[in-house]
Amino acid sequence: LRGISSLNPAFFTQLPTPPGTGGGGLANAIIGTVLITLLAAMLGTPIGILAGIFLAEFGKGSRLALVIHSITNILIGVPSIIVGVFVYTLVVEPMKTFSGIAGAISLAIIMLPVVVRTTEDILKLVPNSLRESGLAIGASRWQVTLQLVFRTAKSGLLTGVLLAVARVSGETAPLLFTAMNSPYWMGSLTEPTSNLTVTIFNYAMSPYPDWQAKAWGASLLIMAGVLTLSIISRLAFREKDQTE
């Protein structure tokens, strides 16, 4: 409730103002968050789905499947700040600058194990009789997987991707080491990029009431976004159950 008063038109359309001056908004942080999250999803989703398909359909019992499972388990248990430090060393240091791209890579790494596990679990729920029917009419394994199994499981896969996006929406630590922050409009994703979570961290720690109010508003906005993604994923999964 403390954040509702901050969610006015200026909050969504204006840049931040200096502390103590009042007014302004977090439009740059909202745009930066959306772009970083979308890029992270574009990076993490295809890799995660392909890895999940391999584990569920082609790699059962193979050494590569064991390696992928091990990496997935490690990534799930690694603190997000460690991912941020890793990407800082791998991307930020060579580029000599913080950037939205580095932030997206760090979030994609955090998303990856969620997408892999969800894809594998959802595909394993598809009845084997469907695969056998496809193979019986002469279709290849890849044709059966993509045209039958994948289509049958698409609602569940969408749910997994949305949950992965919701998982990274509130991450602060990796973005502190990668995207950092900026009080200006973003020129490109190759420069420090403003985002809501780091802005919340900075504003909440400040002694200025107007900044603290904006931090509450940004927190409420993120919570609303995560809740929306969760509802959409539930509806998608419910639709899948009804069609079955």
C-alpha cells in the first residue's frame, strides 16, 4: 500500500530527479528492466528448451545427459551474486564497462536451469504411445519430437518460461555487478543500464523520503509483474489440462 501513491503518470514517463526535489519518475528503469529481461529470455529460453528436449527425448543414460544434469543442479544451487561476479569477469572486464547485455547474460544463466528442468519434466509427461504412433508411420525421432511431443507440451513449456522470467524479475545482486545503473535514458544495451531492482536497492538505502517512496512504488510494480506472470502461467497450464 505504501507504493501506490508513487504510481502516478510521472512515475512511468519521467526520469529520476535529484534527491529532495520531488517529482520525476523511473521510466528509464522500467524500460531497462523490460529490455534486459526480454534479452535474458531470448538467450536462456532456446538453450534451456533444447537441453530439456535432449534430456527427455534423446540423451537418456548418456554421459552428456549426466553432464547437463550436473551443470543444471549446480546452477540451481549457486547464489545469484556468484553468477554476477562470474559474468563481471567474463563480460564486463573485457568490455571495460557495465552494460545491459552483461545483465541479460547473468539473468539468462539464472533462468537456464529452471527452463531445462521444466522442459524435461513436461516432455516426460507426454504419453509414450504418442511417440510410438509417430514412429510407426515412418516419422523420424526429431519429427516426432517437434511436431507431436513439442506441440502437445507447448502450454507446459510456456508455463516454465514464464516462471523462469518471474524468477529473475526480482534479482538485484547479479545486476549490481553487470548492468549497474544509470539516471539517464538508455542509449544502447552496451552501456550501464538503469533497472528497477538496483534502483530499489539504491533508493531504499537512501535517507531521502521521496526516493524511498519511489522504491516502494518500484517494488509494488515488480510484485504486480511477477503476480501477472504467475497467473498467466497458471491459466496456460489449466488450459493444457482441459484440452487433455
